[in-house]
Amino acid sequence: MNILSIIDKAIIKHGHETAILKFLPENRYNTDIFKTTGQYDWFSGQVLYCLVRYLQPRRIIEISTASGYATMFMALALKQNNWGRIDTHEINPKAAQSAENLFAVHGLKKYINLMVGDARKTSINSPSDYSIYFLDSIHTEEFARWFIEQHVMRSERIDAIFHMHDILPLTARVRRWNTPPFEGSDLDPSYRIDQTKRFKYRIRKLLHLRTDEIEDTVQIQTYPPNDGEDLQTFDGNCTTEAIWGNKLVDMMPKEDHLFLYDIADSYSLLNPREYDQHAIGRTDSKGNPMEWNESLWCKVAAVKSAYTNLNKAKNP
Ligand SMILES: C[S@@+](CC[C@H](N)C(=O)[O-])C[C@H]1O[C@@H](n2cnc3c(N)ncnc32)[C@H](O)[C@@H]1O
């Protein structure tokens, strides 16, 4: 089955259950509950819940937990399944403690094994039979490569699926912190890099990230306004992970990967735009607040062969 069909069937079967998840977006910025801000959009969360309900996984690996926002969507689904466990890793002890508290309050502890520390150490002895490989950590190419080498390439399950967060298709046209236009962007590429650094500073403050978690900088391509609009846009990808992730996707058959950005308006019964007004720093091409649904889902088998081919192409 292709990845769109899997997600479609999961939504058809379990989409009606997702109203029980609304307390999550409603408390997304409540620091009494989430010590660090959860950054997982409403439709992405609904899909995540439905996938876990539909696939009934025995094991999920997640890097990183932060304060448990995305973990909650998965764990609440496991609770409904009455089966399965998430191995999740987080380097920030305060965020991890906040997550543990939340899991306890919702009676989810038996579904979650939270390991505190650098995932590059804490996950080394993990099993190789996960059904879902969930990556939402430091958004660098280096870290994504590490996760794929260490976990995805060792995966033994033919039906396993992979998730990367904070990535959009190259065809996306959005605005961040009410830009672009990036100052001088049509004149000198180095200006674009400066602007990217400024975004990253603001995002680091918002997410309470440490300085060593600042992501690498990338150049941003801007696009002129569409007919009838007067704002410039870009594709929303501003990390080395997202740029590299798109190269990886480019090596995969179309049916083996899916950007949720592309389908978020296809499931109106789920009310996927209910929390768009709450989006911080993210807008559509007209400057209206918008959840971008920055989630990429792929088949693990496709990730493995794309990764091998991408490396071959780099080192022929
Ligand atoms: C984008 S946030 C994760 C958001 C989370 N999925 C949620 O739903 O709120 C990235 C997290 O990665 C953590 N992190 C960064 N480097 C890490 C590492 N080497 N090992 C484990 N966690 C790490 C950060 O502390 C931060 O909490």
C-alpha cells in the first residue's frame, strides 16, 4: 500500500476519535503543562494519532521528546490500542521532567520509556524492530544522517514508516515572522544568511533551546507574489535537515513519501485548520497565520534505498 493510502485509511477509520486530542493544541503554549513549547501542528497530530491507532505498533522510537507534545498524540493512541510502547529520548532534563509529569497525569507511563541524555548515546542499544521511526530533534543534516544510519538502516520491519519534522515540499509557498522579503535578498545572498540567523535566534528563544542547539544556517530562495497577491514567499525550509531531507525525498518513488503540507486541506471533516490562528511566526502567502503541517512521512524501505543512492551519487 502506498503511504497516502495508509494515511487515508488511518484517517477514515480513526479520524472521528481525534476530538479527544483537542486539549493538546488548546494548551500548546501553556508553560505549566509544557515547559518547552510543543511544535506539532493540529492536523499533523491528528494524522499521527490515527496512524498509531491504525498500524497498532508494538514499538515506536522518537527522538526527541521535548516536553512530550508529539509523544502525547502517540501515547494516547497506544492507550486506546491497549498495546505498544514508545522509546523516546530527550537531552534537556527539565523538558524531560515536564514530559514525565504529563504522562503520569494521563495514565500513560506504561506506554512510554523516556530516556534522558544525548540520544546519540542513550539510543545506541535500541532494538531494530520499530514500526515507526519518529525524528523531530536538532534540525541538522548531520543529526538526520546519524538517525538514519543508527536506526533506520538497521530496521528489520518491511512495513516500518519514517517521520521527519520541520520540512516542507520545495513547492510550498509560505512566510515566516512576516518575511520574506528578506532584506536585500535579491541583491546579495549573504543577506539571506543573516536573515536566517535572525529567525533562528527568535526560534531559539521561543523554544528555549540552548546555544549549542542552534541549527546550521542555509540560504533561502524567495519567490515573487502570485497573481493578485503582493507578498513574497519562500518554501519554508530553513534548516540543513530540511534541505537535505528534500534531496532524500527526490530519490524516492512518489508513492513512498508524503508531505502533510500537501494534504492538510483534503480532510475538512477533521477541521484541520481549527488552530491556524494560534500559529506563531508562520503565515500563508497572504500573511495570515497558518499551521504549515511540516511533517514528512515515508516508507522505511524507501528511505533506506534513497539514502544509499544519495550517498552513492555524492561519492560515485
Ligand atoms: C524540535 S524539539 C522537539 C519537539 C517535540 N517533538 C515536541 O513535540 O514538542 C527538539 C528537541 O530535541 C532535543 N535535543 C537536541 N539534541 C538532542 C540530542 N542530542 N539528544 C536528545 N535530544 C536532543 C532538544 O532538547 C529539544 O527538546
